[in-house]
Amino acid sequence: MKLKVYVDRMSQPSRAVIIFCKMNGIDFEEIKVDLAKRQQLSPEFKEINPMRQVPAIVDGRFKLFESHAILRYIAGVFPGVADHWYPSDIFKRAKIDSVLDWHHSNLRRGAVTYIINSTLAPVLGLQLNPQAAAEGEKMLSASLGKIESIWLKGTGRFLLGSSQPSIADLSLVCELMQLEIVDEQDKNRILDPYKKVQQWIEDTKHATKPHFEEVHVVLFKVKEKLQSQRSRRTAFPSKL
Amino acid sequence: MKLKVYVDRMSQPSRAVIIFCKMNGIDFEEIKVDLAKRQQLSPEFKEINPMRQVPAIVDGRFKLFESHAILRYIAGVFPGVADHWYPSDIFKRAKIDSVLDWHHSNLRRGAVTYIINSTLAPVLGLQLNPQAAAEGEKMLSASLGKIESIWLKGTGRFLLGSSQPSIADLSLVCELMQLEIVDEQDKNRILDPYKKVQQWIEDTKHATKPHFEEVHVVLFKVKEKLQSQRSRRTAFPSKL
């Protein structure tokens, strides 16, 4: 029976799981749970994931949620997954676990807080909140500084000095891709000080092509839409 | 060479790591990093953990931080650790990973936000913030509701219906023990609706005795101190 992957490509951890499956030739069925239509709250999806969040998977009789747990599980049960994604060496694996655990309360929290409060709030029926956006940006920038100075300090192209990407690279870069939808000037202001981070994003995209770009198409469409809204607002401020 | 464990027993993930080592008869050296004295910011500790947070470990030449990664690592490299803590069965292990990953952005975030803004802020040189405390409490209560209805719904005494505790039980219960230092009435108000959660806390304490109580002694001392401050404030409000 095919692995079932419940996702919305607008969700960054969903994208990480889809790209991971595609990169490793896993035969899976992608089932869209449309967050804009609040399908994650449906009784049917509650049976899949009682936390009502994407991504979630069903593998035969086994159900699982939380993207990092899913990535670890897939790396463990599907024999075709290359070792560099989640090495069997316990020391390398522990270091990757450390990055993944750190991600939740640092990069992810900063990025999500910034992006929602600076850009996405109206789409979610909320008000923009400049103070919360500023707090999110502070946490995001601090996290980028840590990635640059601690995990990208070696000569390897990927986190922890590796020459090939792990599930941590994929998870964290998918998080940062969410910055595509904020105002271009703001995105550049935030990323500009971190040259190694910028190169690492490019290297991760390159190492996971063509899947990375293909899975992000939906995000780029939203980016275009928001950009055109912003341009109209600048051109005809009195009309809006 | 002994495992070195850098901790402050006032930090809930630090306590989880110490209790885990003691429960499993691991020969380790506990090195205190006094957060009240800001020792985590010292140049010496930066060499141990560049993120400047406890807990962190040094095992021979290997350094690691993030408590969940540390618990997984210790379970993997020390041969005396009983399987129930972090089962080798990939399905059981994935479910525990799912709980641990969920913890960061839900129970932990809610509990820390509530406790700092309702109680601990003055100790940290910050102002109490009732609005942030209310937001934290909301997230904390929602998380307790999820634990009660999803992970404690079976007949087992521990998370995921298990008959013995895992590293997830230990991590989450140590988090909740931090509620000991808030006002007793507030603690009761928050925990009262969740009878299974209360029983699970007691069961986890019991399954990890005598180490659980012993490692929490420092927290109970802070609890007494704060309680006596609160009593004085009630008795002589005009003096404070």
C-alpha cells in the first residue's frame, strides 16, 4: 500500500516532507488538505491527525504527524533513502537531532511570527501587528546569526560541515523559503548580513532539484500575487 | 572518561536529563551552570555550547546540546538504558519523536510564556506582563487538553498508552513541574480540568523515584521562597 502524505504546499514542513519523498524515489500519494479552506479542521482529517495540522502520514495502519518525526521515520523504514539524509552513525545523527530540536523554538518561531504579523495576517483574517513582527524579526535574525556562525562555519556546503544535505538542511531551508512572500526589500534586509546562509539556501535548492523548485511553485504564485497587490497599492494609494 | 552533564536544576530540560541519567545508572559528572549568575554566557561555557543554553553534555570528544537530542543520544550509546525509554521499535520510536517535536511549540512555549510573565519575570529583571501571561495560559491549557484527550486516552499510565515511561513522559512532566512556582490557586485552576494529566504526573514521579523528588528539591525551595513573599505581600500590602 502506498504511503499517504497529507499536506498543503503552502506549509513549509509539508514541502520538506514532499521534497524528501521525491528525492528518495518513494512511491507516495499526495493528499491535499487545503488550509485556506480550513480542511484541517474536518472530522475526516481529525481521524488522520487529531492535532489537525499538516503534514501527517498514513503508512498502512500506522499514522504519524510532526514533520521532523515523519522525516526520521521515512528515513528509517524506506530502504532506498541515502544515509546522508539521516545518518546511522549515532554521533552524526545526534548532531542533526540537535539542529532539528533547536529549530522549533528559534528559527521556526521567529520566521513564523515575523511572516504572519508582517504579511500573512490579512489572508488569515487577522490584523497585521508591527510590534509582533519586530519581535519575530529579532528572533529570526538571531537564529540566522547562529546558523551562519555555528553550523555553517566549516568548509562543507551544508549544516554541520557536511558535503551532502540532511533532513535538517531541508527542514530549515523550507522554513526560510517562506520569506519569499514578504516584501522584497524586507526579505533582502533580513538575509543580507548572512552570506553563508544565502549560499546554503542556494546549495540546498541545487542539491534537491528539480523537486525543490517544483514543490515551491505554489509559493511563488502567492509571492507574485502579493507583489502585484503591493504595486497597485503604491500606484493608487488613495484607492485602497 | 565520565559523561559530563552541564545543567542548572532550575531548568526543566536540565532536570529531565539528570533524572534520566540517574534512573539508568549512568556514571556522570554534574557540572552546574548557574543561570542566576549568567554563567551560561561565560567564554568557557561557549566552548561547550555555542548556543549558551543548558543542558549540554560532553562525552569524550563529543559535545551535544538540546535536551531531546541528548536524551535520544544517551539512550542510544549507553548499553544499560531500558528499551521503554526510547524503544528500538521504529513505530514506537516515531510516536515518541512526534510527542517530543510537538512539545517545543505547544506545551513548552505555553508553559514558559505563562510562568515567566505571571511569576518569574522580576527574578529575571523583567516586568510581569498579564497579557502575555494570559496568552501563555491559553496555549498551555490547549496543550494540556491535547495531552489528556489524545496521548492519555488509553488505559496505559503513560503517554501513548504505554505501561512504562519514555523520554517523552520525563521531558513533558519536568516541564509541567515548573508550575510549582506559580501561585497555588493559579496552578490548581490550570491543572484542575485535566484529571488524567494530574494522575500521569503522579505516575511519572512514582516511576522515577527517588530521583525525581531529589532533583526537584531546588525547585521546591524556590516555591517556598516565592510563597512566603506572596504571603508577606498579602499581610502587609502597604509595605511593598
